[in-house]
Amino acid sequence: MYQTHQPDVVLMDIVMDGIGGLEAARCILARDSDAKIVALSTFTDEEMIAQMRAVGARAFVEKNVSGAEIANIITRVYNGEQILETQVPNSTTEGAFNLGNQQNRVLILMTKGLTNPEIADHLGISLSTARYHVSAILRKLDVSTRSEAVAYAVSKNIVNARNL
């Protein structure tokens, strides 16, 4: 699609079914090293932002920003700016254990015993996005299994009993 349309700026979701945003960005930049890519995502993860930076993306934007902010960032990238570092959340602003809002919602659904496909359906996200959130939660809580994550979340009051 990029080769056919050759847009000035590419706005792409990081987690997509099929090839995935990281690999798509690699493919685009392999064909056109001057391509300007803005990565869009529902979650902020320093590792993911670092990977997008390493691939060559020029900016990272959370999906919850306004249309005006996205337009501003696209314009800035078009004009040659790189906007990756400023978009990384501060751990004090993300809440307990650096879980984002969507990850907190996923964790609540995990405590209710929902599977990845059920979480995806419930939140209106793709299965790969649900899987990504579950993996990020396990990593951030430093646990190995969903059961450990749920037990840890309840014991540390990350998920409060009224949410169950």
C-alpha cells in the first residue's frame, strides 16, 4: 500500500493483525529510508517506543490524544521533527506498577477469568492487542502466569475487590 500511494507521513497502529506495526515499519523503511512514520497505540510501553525508535519511526502517539494533537504531530513529523522521547509516560503518572488504563481494564477482566479472546471482544480490541496487554502486565508485575498476576493484583490492591 505504501508503494502505491507514497504518503508524506504514515500513521500506523503498532499492534495490527497480520504483519504487525514494527515489521510493517521495517518493510516501509527498507524500501524508502526517508519515509516518515508515526506510530499509534492504545498503550505506552518504553520498550515498544524504543523498538519503534530503533526501526526508524519519527513519532509515537497514544490513541487517546485528540485529533488536533495527532494532526499537530503529523505536521511536525512532516516538517522533520522526531517526537518519541516526550511521549514516554512517567511512572508516577501511569499509576501503580506503570500499568496504563487499558492494561488496568485487562487486568480486571483477567481477575474475572476471561480468556484473551473474551478480553478482546469485551474491550473491542484485536486478539493480538489483548495478548500484548496480558504479556505487558505479566512483565510489569514480574510474574509468570495469569494466576500469579491476578493473585498479586488482589494482594497489592492493584485491583480492588469491588471490581471483581
